[in-house]
Amino acid sequence: MYRVWNFITSYSLLLVAGALLALIWANTDPESYHALIEYPLIQDFFIGHLHEVDGHISRTLTTQFVVNDILMAFFFAMAGKEVWEAVVLKNGELRGRKAATPLIATAGGMLGPVAVYLGLALLLGSDTFNAVSRGWAIPTATDIAFSYLVGRIVFGAGHPAIRFLLLLAIADDAAGLIILAIFYPTAELAPIWLLLSLGAALAVYVFANELPRRLDRGNQLRPNSTWVRRTLSFWPYLIAGALSWYGFMRAGIHPALGLLPIVATIPHADRPYGFFAEAEAHLKDMLNWMEHHLKYPVEIVLFLFGLFNAGVEFSAIGAPTWLVTLGLLLGKPIGIFIMGWIGARVLGFGLPEGMNLKDLFVLGCVAAIGFTVALFVASVAFPAGDVQDAAKMGALFSFGAALVAIVVGKLMRIERHEY
């Protein structure tokens, strides 16, 4: 098992600090808190939130747009990097038979919460259902960092359920990125603008990646690839990323996903070392080099994300809060267990050696911690207001899954594996 502890603690602690500060600030001085996150930096700008005033459509660059739509693109790029390597590299974690049961369980971990969320919303009446139905994807999220932390407490660092959990969480986030792109456009869709993203990705791949490698065929010194890496460094990818990001924004797709097409074009290692593996620190390929240099900036980004999005007043608690919370606490473990059982027993893909169905159910309880991505989806699923705030509170309440998982693990006598 490759250690991911440093990655997890770095990102989770600053994120929690930002979220706690936001909760305290929003409940003690909400006026100054909202003034900060909604502060207009530039009016009538070429990027920013769309709004209409007296029939004139313009964009305003706000502090929250900078955090949620620009800076968070780097966080999603890092998550996308892990998914990309797990899918395309030989022996990648999300390839082959070993990934079958986790991927099937991931489907259950998304369908279960949706069924609980929408089912309970229907029981509350058509008015409530119409008001909250757009938030169906909020409880599908699994927070990689916090689920891993709790998983270690419940199973121990060496239990095979930990790798299963990481596979599931990464696949869950990959599916979440697709859901964000398809179901939560930020404006009226204008797919023609995606040609800008596609063109930027193709151009940088050809001229900064494929062409130098072709010119270096048969030459072990690889002079052209070396020149590109040392002289041009990350700049071609940064420029392509900016163009791709702009294309996503103009296309109406959430721009925080705008760097993902460029991730696939960056030269990467030829073998996987595992999710967030320490061994990657010694790799010299451009993709891992970029990830290493983004580590500390992204820690600050996640602190700002928590600060700018978790500031919900406790008076905002309402029906969406409980729908999100129950969607996660009930839908996740039930969905993961049922679909995981189907994958392992009915379809015959099996579970990792040393892991049983009892472990699978407890793992589902651990995966019910939605937090980061759930908070992000809540911010785009609903316009600013009471419903959004209530849904965000549900994402925060999903921390209760940690206590549930620890208690259920004790009751079911889960055997801890420390090594």
C-alpha cells in the first residue's frame, strides 16, 4: 500500500480550517462575510458571473468567481491527473478485472444516494420536490481525503478495504466531473466554444509532446524533448490551459473543469505507482513535476474554497439539509453494498483478498463523507439563497458519516490491519 498520508493531511486540514472559519464568521457577522465572498473586483469584464441589467448582459468578476471557477480548476486538474493515469497507464488502478468490483460499487454509491434524495423529496410533496430536485447529484460525492482518514481509523492502514476505498473514491470523483459538465451548465450551452478547448489541447499535444518525441526516435539522448522541457517548461500547457478554461466558460460548462482536456496532453510517467504515491516525488515527467509544484498553491486554494463556500448560517437548515445528509448516510452504504455484492458474487469479480462483505458495508459508511465535492456541487446546483445554503449544510453534516462508520465498524467487529 503506497502511503498517501501526507497528501491527505495537507489538503484536509487547511480545508477544514477554512470551513470552520467560514461557519463562525457567517454566524457572527454574516453581512461582512457575504460582502467578502460577493465582492465585485471588475465590472463588465470578459470573464466572471453572467448577469443582466436593463436588458444588457455582462460579466462581473467577483472574489467567489476567482476561487470557485478559476482557482478550483487546479484542484480538479490534480484529481483528474490521478484518474487519467489510473485509466491510461498499463496496469493502472482503474484498468482490468481488479477494478471491476470497485467500479460497480461506485455506480451503487451514486445511484443509492440519488434514489434516497429524490424518493424522500417526493414524499415531502411536489412543492418541495420541484424546489430541491436539481440537487440530486450533491449526495453522490465521496470526499477522498476525509474518507481515507476515517478508513484508516476503522480498518487500519494495511487493510485491503483501504485500496478499494481509494479506487471507489477516485472513480466517484471522475463520475462527478462528468455529471458537473453535463447536468450543471453555468449558462446557456454554446458547444461551439468547446472547439477552442479541443484546439488548444490538440495544439499543445502535437507541438509540445508528440512532435518532439517523434523527432527523437532512435536517439536515446532525446535532445528535442529535453529542449522543450527545459526551455519551454510548463508555459505551453499553461497557455493551452487558459484557452481551454475560457472555452469551457463560454460554452456554459463549469470552467473549474476547464483544465481537464490539457491534463491528458502533458507527458507522463509510463507506469503507475498508486494514487498520490510518494514514489512519484522522484519522477521527472512533466505531469508529476507540475503536480509537485502545485501542491502548496492548491492547499491554499482549498482553504479559500472552504472559506468562501462553507459560510452557512445555522438558521438555513431545512429540507435540503436532511435530503443531502440522508442521501449520503443511507444511500451510499446501501448502494455500495448492493452493487458491490452484485459485482463480487453475482458477476463473479470477487473482492480483494482479505476483504469480505461485512467490510464492504462498513466501507460504504466511510464513503458517505461527501464534504468537498458535495459542497462544490451544491454551489452550482442552486442559485445563491436559502435552498443552496440548506444543501451546503447537508454537505457539512455528512461529517456525521465518520462517527457512523466508526460505530458500525466496532459493532461489526471489523478486524484492523495496521500493515
